[in-house]
Amino acid sequence: VILNRESASWDWSKIIRADYTDILYCRLALEARQSWRTEPLYREFYHETGLIWVDQTGFSEKVVTNYANLGVEEKLRMVPVETLRKIEGGLFESADFGTNDMVYVNDCSGWVEAYKALERITESAATAGVQLVESNISRLTFDANGNCTGAQSTDGESFLAQNIILATGAETARLLVESAPSHLKLHAGNRLRAAGLITGVVRLDSEEAIRHRAAPAFLHAEGQAKGILGFIFYCNSLIEYRSNYSA
Ligand SMILES: Cc1cc2nc3c(=O)[nH]c(=O)nc-3n(C[C@H](O)[C@H](O)[C@H](O)COP(=O)(O)OP(=O)(O)OC[C@H]3O[C@@H](n4cnc5c(N)ncnc54)[C@H](O)[C@@H]3O)c2cc1C
């Protein structure tokens, strides 16, 4: 199976939430979550353990309005910080809740064992007859009318197709500029913005792991150290702790 661990999609765990202030994201994420819940191919990797969200920018109000406008019933709660400090054997006891007295919790959000889902989907596509070719693309190719005809790899091989979907994540802007320097309309321009995330993993001992098995994910969206605390099943029994900090 071809899986690039440098891709954003490859990860030990990813938060799955429809809690977005942009209603378009919210709607799309609700559809995605439904697939995580029901799709036999990967639903076993999804864990709906809830999500705690620390924020003081009016996030929760906007999210609640979005759900109301979409006619969706979520298990949303505003929970006193003092209560959250006591759950999970005190896991969040010394967490930075800022000046919040109450914090937004959505029990319908959760997390997924991302790399396992990615592996399963890739294997299933190959079994269904999709041809997987591992190759580094140096540039896209175009016909005389400026229509994209395919891509050329760094070792000179050409891949031609009638329809081309570019799914190159953070590399997309560079690839477009380098492939068509004078075709300004094709460039990502301000449509994409680069961001950096630092990920750290702490291994828990088996007792801690079992204790926090069903802990909610924790998303810290205010203050200097913004971050996410998520969990990872390791060797089917242990759980590790992952934290992302955005720069
Ligand atoms: C550390 C981190 C944590 C995140 N956590 C979450 C989370 O908890 N929940 C959530 O919903 N989202 C999260 N995100 C965001 C989410 O991971 C991304 O939005 C999503 O994975 C992007 O998917 P993609 O397919 O567009 O890009 P990618 O997964 O990056 O896929 C792009 C692929 O294109 C390949 N590629 C690029 N250039 C070339 C080339 N020239 N030739 C050949 N191949 C090429 C790359 O190798 C890669 O495999 C996180 C992102 C990061 C970085």
C-alpha cells in the first residue's frame, strides 16, 4: 500500500467535528461525520468520545446558530470549568481554561484513527481495480489551449488523462506556479494560506491508557499556546496522547 506519512491526512489520530463557524464547513462536516459513523469500510476507526472546546471569541454561539439554521440536533452542552477539571481522573485539572467559567462540549464530535482509515481506503481502492502509481510529480502538462493534459514525474514519465484531479494538499500552490508561471488565473494566490503545526506524542503507561480510554478530545483555541489534545489507540490496548500546537 502506498501511504505517504508526510501527507497531512496520515496521522495517528484526527479530530472529527462539525463544529465550524463557517456554515458551509459545518454542513460538509456533518455529511462526513455521518460517513464516519456508518461506512462499514472505516467506521470501526471512529470514536465519538466528545470534544471540549476552550474559546472566548464567540465560537460556541456561532456554532449553535449554524446547527439551528441547518436543523440539526447536536448533543451540545456548556459545562462549568470546575466540572471538567474533575472528569477523567483529573486529566484536565491543570488545563488552561483562560478566564472561561463555562466551556462548550459537543458529545457528537470525536476522533478517528486516521492512518488506519487511510490504509483501509487505499487497499480497498486497489482491490476494486484502481491502479496506484507512486511517483513524484515535477509539473503539470498543458495543451496549446492551456487545458491540463496530465502530469510529468521527476524521472520524466508522463501521465495523461481526460480528467485530472489535483489533490496535492499544501504542495498545490507551488506545483501550480511552477507548472504554469504565466497562467496567473491558475495560481492559488490568496485562495490558500500556509500554516504550521507542531505535533508531539507522549506515551502513557497501560494504567493511564485504560483510565483515559474514553476521554473527550480537548481543543484549545485561545491564548498563546493553541492546541489539540487527542488520543491514539496503540497496539489495540494502549492509548497515546497527541498534541498539536499551531504556530
Ligand atoms: C498536524 C496536523 C493535524 C491536523 N489535525 C486535524 C484534525 O485533527 N482534524 C481535521 O479534520 N483536520 C486536521 N488537519 C487538517 C487535515 O489533515 C488536512 O486538511 C487534510 O488531511 C488535507 O488532505 P489533502 O488530501 O488535501 O492533503 P494531504 O493529505 O497532504 O495529501 C496531499 C498528498 O499529495 C502528495 N503530493 C504533494 N505534492 C506532490 C507531488 N509533487 N508529487 C506527488 N505527490 C505529491 C503528498 O505527498 C500527499 O500525499 C491537520 C493537519 C495537520 C498538518
